Amino acid sequence: MPRLAARTDQTVPFYAVEVFKQAQALMAQGHDIISLGIGEPDFTAPAVVVETLERAARAGLAGYTAPAGLPALREAIAHYYDTSFGARIEPERVLVTSGASGALLLAAMALVNPGDEVLMPDPSYPANRNFITAAGGVPRLLPCSPEHRFQLSAADIEAHWGPNTRGVLIASPSNPTGTTIGREALRALIEAVRARDGFIIMDEIYLGLYYEDAPLSALTLDDDIVIINSFSKYFHMTGWRLGWLIAPPAMMPAIEKLAASLAICAPTLAQHAALTCFSPDAMRVYETRRLSFKERRDYLLPELERLNLHVPVVPDGAFYIFVDTRAYSQDSDVFAQRLLNEAHVATVPGRDFGEAHAAHTLRLSYATGLDRLREAIGRLEHFLA
């Protein structure tokens, strides 16, 4: 067998996928598993989007596009950022990608040199670390406390920026905590990074899923931030593999050159269909579904507290709740396995998201129907008793 590259050992596993596999195996044995694990909306693309895909397929619109994507879709995304988030950008700064993963790959390849250190919060989405590693960089997770909403702060940048640090990778709203970074905190963080001539990659995948204040795009505070986003979560098109990247104009030629070789283009039929995502009919559907997610969150929060599964920070976005298990267990891996095998409720142990809170946290996803969430609470109550 050929010798594998060292990065294969440096790649962190994704335990949520392993939990999903175990849940699938139990379901195959006839068990009824309620999944609060995998972060996939139970909603699918609205009918008008699917109809657009069918028309594009029948019309034979399945050939390659330019590496940056369909011009009309780039314009639609730019308009969406303007009207929904108050961030005015030129369509030429948008590049359509194969999911947010494709966007993060291009951002990492464009900005990270071998040995470059990139600061990230602990807890954070595990796969993000692997994109930095794949580019030859060194992800460095900094423990973040509930007092700072489990997010990086300007003080973290000042305390931990070293000679090899080149930038930060942050997310708002965040996976796994569902928390956002407030305007002034984000402004201070940006200023701290800029003072050190660093780059900022901002994950805004869950930007459209907000439940309190109006969503804040980092582009309204700094025009030179690299943004990654996706049609998977807010637009409920996970398997369509479509996302986008927004970058400063000076970066776009290099990013397009990389995209032409690494991807050729994002899935063309999905691009044509995505144009309809921004239609008034589709946006009404998405707004109704956003409120459904809020209803689920608002049901779960008091129920979890009643069961003594404490939520250190109330999530104000995405569809995750990060709970503290210390009232019942100091080993979230064992606790998650017992919940799966005895209560038949799938959750994700904290070790997926970093070491700082690994032993005593679980991530719960409420991307499933309210009736199933009520049943899950009943099972948890019975198990914990």
C-alpha cells in the first residue's frame, strides 16, 4: 500500500457522522430513533425551486458554466445580501461553489501557506479545521467561554496572536452553539485582526436563520472579509451541493483561477434552480420555515432546563442547542451512547467541536418536526429519571 500523506493523520474525525451511522444501524434493526444529531433541515427545496430544476434539465441546461458561476445567480446573491442584510457588494465579488465546503476550500487555498496558523474558537464545526490542514495550515482552537457566547473576542486575538498566525476563521451564527457575535464585539475582533495585518474568513452559512435581532453580516463592518455561505441550511438544499464565496475584488482573479482547476464549476442545474430561491414565492416559504425553527427552539429551551440539561447560552440562530450534561455525566461520549442505545435519541458528543468543553456537552439539533421533539423530550425525561 502506498504511504499516505501526513495530513490524513492530522484530519480530525467527524463524530456526528459516526452517530448517524449508528442510528441508521439501529433503525435497520427496527428501532425508532429520533435524531437530534445530524445538522440537516427536515424541510426540502420548495416546489417552485424543484420545478425550475426540472425545466432547466428538460431544456438541456446542464453544461459547464464559467468557474465563477451563472452571472444571473451571482447578481441574485449580491442583491440578496443588499436587501436582506444591508451589505452592498458587486456581483463580480461573488463566486458560486459546490457547497460552502467548496467556498472554504478556495478561501483556504488562496490565503493559507504551509505552516500558517489560523485561530478558531473552541467549540467550532470540526470540518472547518480540516480545510485549514488541507491547505498546509495549522488550525489553533482557543477555548471560548459562555461569557463570550462561545465566540472568539478581540482579547483572544491580542493574547494568542503569534509569529506564525495569519488569520482567523469564525462563524456567526455558530455550529454547534447557535450563537452570534454582537456588532460591537465583532467590530473589535475585526479591528484586532486588521491591526496585525491578518485575514478573516467568516462562515455565514446560518445567517438567514435568526430568532432575535436582525442578522448581522460581517460585510457591513469590513468590506475585505472573505465570506462563505450556502444554499444548504436556510434554503434547505443540502444535497444540491451549492454555495458561494464573497471576496475582495483583488482576490477574485486568483480564486477564479483556483476554481477553474479544482472544481471547473458548481453543479449547473442546481445553479439554474437556485435562481428561483430568491423569488417572492420561495422567500415566503423560507420565512414560514424560519419561524417554525424558532417555535422548535422556544419549545426545547425551557424543557431542557426543566430536565436539568442546562443551556449556558441561549442560541439566537442556526438550529442547534449546546447543552451542559454535568448534572448527569462528566463523560459526554458515554452519555450520548446511552441516550442513543437506551432512549433511542441521537445526539452529538462535545468532543466533535474541540477539547475545551468536550467532556460535559452535547449538541442537539432541532432540525426535525415539533411532534418528534416532544417525543424526544418524553424519552429523555424517562431515561434521566
